[in-house]
Amino acid sequence: MVFVESIAVVFGLAASVFAAPAASDTTFKSSVFEKISTIPSAWTASKDLKVDKDASPISLRIHLVQPGMEKFLDMAMKIATPDHELYGNHLSQSVIDAMVVPKNSSRDLVLQWLSSEGLEKSATVSPRGDSIILDTTISEVEKLLNAEYTPFSNSKSGDSILRTMEYSLPDVLKGHVDSVQPTTFFGLQAMRSNVKDWTPNIDVENLGTDAVSAVTGCTGSSITPTCLANLYNLTSYTTKTQTVGRMGIGGFLKQHPVMTDLTKFLTNYAYYANQAMKYTCVLINAGTCPTTDTSSNIIEANLDVQYAQAITQNIPNYYYSTGGSPPIVGSGSNTNEPYLEFLNYLLALDDASLPNTLSISYGDDEATVPLSYATSTCNLFAQLGARGVSILVSSGDSGVGTTCNVNGVTQFTTSFPAGCPWVTTVGGTTGNSPEAAWTYGGSGFSEIFGRPSYQDTQVLNWLTTDTTHTAVTNYFNASGRAYPDISAQATNFIVYILGSASGVSGTSASAPTTAGIIQLLNSDRIASGKKGLGFLNPWLYSSAASASAFNDITSGKVSGCSGVISGGGFSAVAGWDPATGLGTPNFGNLLTVAQATA
Ligand SMILES: *[C@@H]1O[C@H](CO)[C@@H](O)[C@H](O)[C@H]1NC(C)=O
Ligand SMILES: *[C@@H]1O[C@H](CO)[C@@H](O)[C@H](O)[C@H]1NC(C)=O
Ligand SMILES: *[C@@H]1O[C@H](CO)[C@@H](O)[C@H](O)[C@H]1NC(C)=O
């Protein structure tokens, strides 16, 4: 079913259902719909930036309430649960869209409201029917939403965006609209540690070969693909010439990889891989992929692409470069919300064009993400999972938090989308004798999403038997979705950046590492005529996988809240724990379970 219709057609329909109000109708009385009290970290108001709001375009996404969402989520969970009769029966997008279609009255009410404001010519129904898209100017949206957009700059990326701290909607739209963006959501940051971000020009020749490296392939404290292959039991797979499937990597904030760096990296560090492999750069919403750039624009993407490609060897890799924050000064600028653009782009792809696995190394403090945005975005992840995509997300690089104050309450802070129950969240480890929890690895219990049943057994076991966290029980919500689910190495990854080897740290490294390993499983299954694993978590936590397919990490601790909460953090202990989840992957054993799964 195609939903792209011009408003004239739709409104003609609506007018026959509703008595059209006069243009000056006062039934559209408004009140504040959403409000944020703090500017997210890394962003500051930049008052000196001059913006011509009449000349600044905006594509406003008015998301409609989807009454069938709970029913869909229930089915999506069954599809992902091994032993359920629906397991692996991934859905097409048209079936999902039909299940979650908003009420016509919701759509018509929004269109009627926009018409009464004289904006009907600028409105379209989104391709999947879940939103009304309004393409207009910032000044029109300010009037419409009773909002004030001001410029904010990001200290890390240098980007500037227009956002508002609050907006209003007509009361009559309550129960019909659940989210309007871009408004109050600022965007997600790359999950690289501020503490050990990267070290340029590592002296690769002098890394040396010591007794540990002879066994592990890990030189000193540095991580290479060979080292990961040894640690995670995939050396026996490094000669495979598997070519089916697609590995996907999400990229934002002008980040893009550089092909010559990948080639050099594969030549020097992944002797077994097809060194001629080239990723495909997919440009979404004016994203970019130039052949070179400044190092700060390529660290994240080079890390992601080099490790995903080295691990997946001959399997095609796709880098999705999503734009959305070009200069805002003057005309021709736009203010789109890149994360939603990215997910909507993927959901619009046909099944054969979807990646089987998606690695995402971007996130932000959960407390700075508006609830409506977090919920609707998490529901989009659930849809991708039900389509058959396995999604791996970095857990964050601030341990249990930095400032540890959420709206005046002293508590551990959590990350989004790490806390969304529909993604697989990957924490950090470091070292190899033994492999231990990385002190900065993101960890915690979501304050907005409840605990999904797939992790009840392991998390309840930890809550009731672990004695290392008794002093901090007041600082997290034990009934929230707990993360990470799994973990992987996070420090000193050797990455080529503009021709030279550098050391990069962060759970930004853990996500493409585990995503590459999951893609090997997905490709193996697809090659033997099975479906990909799709949304992973119920499978990961099932006894078949959790009993043997992970290296249980039992030493080290994630920490945080220094000076605010004494002893802030979580220790790695036997079994699942919020420091390292189920543990790090044992690929050989995971493959055995994946091959035995229906
Ligand atoms: C809702 O609108 C669609 C598209 O305009 C139409 O095909 C469908 O029949 C309508 N459904 C109801 C229940 O009116
Ligand atoms: C804890 O989390 C649950 C599930 O998300 C929520 O219902 C509850 O309100 C939270 N409690 C507190 C005190 O935040
Ligand atoms: C590695 O995987 C293989 C299966 O491919 C398995 O037989 C072996 O026991 C695993 N090694 C370890 C150390 O777990």
C-alpha cells in the first residue's frame, strides 16, 4: 500500500468526515506538549549565530499514535524467541505497517489542524503512514508549535543545529500525536571515550611479540583483528570465503570512512581477509563520503569499517552516512533529525537490500532524550528486528555516569539507545589475562524502559545473589531494562587514520567487533537456507546460547559517579552482571548454537 498522497486528496476525504473548521476556529487550543529542562552535554547555546528563520527550511515529522503497537511488539518478541512457533518468521514492512497503522481520524485531525493554519500545501503523509511530514520554514513551525528555535553548537563535532526547549500542540491532538521532531531532541554522540580517545602515530614496528602475543596474537596492550580472532575463537573461520549477506554500519555527524585507510589496514592486519574488499557508502539525507578529510571526521567511521570488514572478510559491508546538520546560517540550510531519517530509510528498503546486522556506535544520556522520541525510536528498532536485522549498539563510555544527577536526584545515569530493550547492547572489556570489565564501559538499568522478560532469569539471579552491589542499590532502578547484554574489547584498537596506525578506545570498538561476529553467524545461516537471527536478545539469553557461547567475565569493575556516589559502579562476577552482560563472544560455540537453531 502506498501512502504518499498529496494533502489535497487526503484533506478532501477528511473534510467529508469532519466539519471543516473556519480558519480562525478556536477549537485548536494549545498547551505545552513536551519540555526539556537541561541542554544535553556537549551542546551549548550559540547566541551569536545569526539565523534567518524565514529562510531556514525544516522537515517536521509529526508522528501519529499507533494503537496496534503493543500487539506488534508482542508478536515481534515471539518471532525472536527460539522454540516459539513463530520463531524466525520475519515480517515484511507492509505487514508491520498494517499492524501499526494509526487511526484515520488521527491523520485527518492533524491535516485539519495544518489546514486551519494555512499549511496544507506543505504537508504529506509519510510513505509508511505513521507520520505527517511538514516541509516549511523555522518561522512557520515556531508559530505552529508556539516554540522558539535557537542555535546550539556541539563542542565535539563543531556542528550547529536549531532546537527548541519546549513546544505546544492543540489539546485536541492528545492521544493522536505522540512525538514531533526535530524539536527537543539534540542528537546522539559517537561513543568514544573522552578519556582514552585515540593516540596518533603508534609505533607499530615496536609493538613487539611477547609470550602473551604468541598465544593470543595480541601485541602488548594493542588490539588487532588477529588478536580478536584468537580471543573470540574465530581463527578456524578466518579462511572462509563466505560472501552472502550484508553487514551494515550506521554513521552520523559528518563521520565517514576513508577507503585507502581500509586497504592499508586489511593488508597489514587482516592477512586472511580479502584485501580488495571495498565498503559501499550509502548517502542518506545529504550525508557525505569524501575520499579524505580531517582526522576528527574519520576516526569513528574508520574504526567501525576496519574492524567490521576485517572480521566479516568477504561479506559486503555498507556504511550508511546520514546527514542532517549542515550549516544553519542563511538559506538552503536544514535541521533534519538524522537518527529518524536513518531508521526510516532502512525500513523503506526491500528485504534483500536490508543489512542482516547493524552496528551503531552513537548514543547519549537517556535523561536528555525526550521520552516520546526514545519510545518511538525504540519501536523503530523493534520493527527492524522483526524484519530480520540484528542490531548491536555501544553501551557508552562513562561507566555508570559522570555527573550522576538526574533532575535533582543523585543516581547512576544511563544511555539511549543502550537502554532500549529492542537492541543488543555491547559493553567494554580490556586485557586478556584475564579479560576484565573496562572501567569506563557503559552499564546500568534504564530509567524509562522496564525489564524485558528475556532477561528476567539472569538479571533477577544477579539482583538476588550478587553481594558486590549492596552499597549502591539506591542509585539505580532495579526494574529497568538492564544492560549491557554482551561485551567485547574496548581499548587500544589499532586503526589506520589518514595513513598512519593509531590507537582508539571506546565501546565504539566493541560494537563493530561483536556486530562483525554476529554477521558471520547470519551469513552462515543464510548460506545454508535459514533466516538470519534478526532481533537477537531472546536467543542470546536462552539457555542454549548463554550456557556455552560466551566467555564469562568475572574480574574488573565499571565505575563512575566519582565524588558523587561512593563506590559507584558494578563489578564483573560469575554469570550475567551489569558490568559485562553475559560475557564476550565465543564465536565457535555461538556458531554451533546458531546452526542448531531452527
Ligand atoms: C483510512 O484511509 C485510507 C486511505 O485514505 C482508506 O483507504 C481507508 O479505507 C480508510 N479506513 C477507514 C476505516 O476509513
Ligand atoms: C523504575 O522503572 C520502572 C520500569 O521502567 C518504572 O515503572 C518505575 O516508575 C521506575 N521507578 C522509579 C522510582 O523511577
Ligand atoms: C572454539 O570453537 C570450536 C567450535 O568451532 C569448539 O569446538 C571449541 O571448543 C571452541 N574453543 C574454546 C576454547 O571454547
